[in-house]
Amino acid sequence: MEFFTIILEKSSSRQVLPDNFVKMLDGHRPQNMKLRQAGNGLGKLWDVEVVFDTDGSMYLDRGWKQFVRAYDLRHGYFLVLRYDGNATFAVKVFDTTMCRRRYQDDDDASMLCLFFLSIRLCLTPI
């Protein structure tokens, strides 16, 4: 499953996950997840604690703040998270220019930037 989220000011300490993702887990309530930069399968894995509130909403909690800091995630950044079915998310980060952020050992970010810029140009009124 793949979904996106946008970094808001309140998401710097924990990140809510979509209800449909929680439903897809079919009652399984993991205590931890791992995050990694997409496109870098051998990169660092970040351990993040998962918490649920009383209404069943699922959050990435302890460890999320360190991930945000390490990847310099800022207000308005767009993240695409792909769940691999093994308690791991591959995360793609797009900044406010609509381009994928380049990180160490990330070789496909530049092509995605060109793609999003072309879409942006197509959607801009003349």
C-alpha cells in the first residue's frame, strides 16, 4: 500500500497514518515500524514506535522526531510512504518546490523532479 502525507507543524513530534492503512492491517496492531529512504534499500533503518489512541487512530511516535530531524523535513513537505508488508515504510520526500529531495545515495530523485516540474508547467494557466 502507498499513501501520502504532508508535513504540518504539529507532525514534527508524531505522524498520524491514514485510517485506510489501519484497516488494511486487519486488526494487527504493530508496536514498531521501520522507516527508510526510498530508493536506498541498504540505507539506514529508523525504528519508530507506533501508538494508537482511543478511537483507533495510528501514529508514528517515538523515533519520528529523529527521522524528521535527520531528513530536515519541514512544514509543507510532501511524503510518499510505501508499506512493504513487513513493518517497513520506504519514504520519498518532496519539498515545497514539488521536487524530490536529494539525499546521499539517492539516484532517482532528479528524474522525479523533472516529471513534477513538467506537470506543474502543464497545470499553470496561461
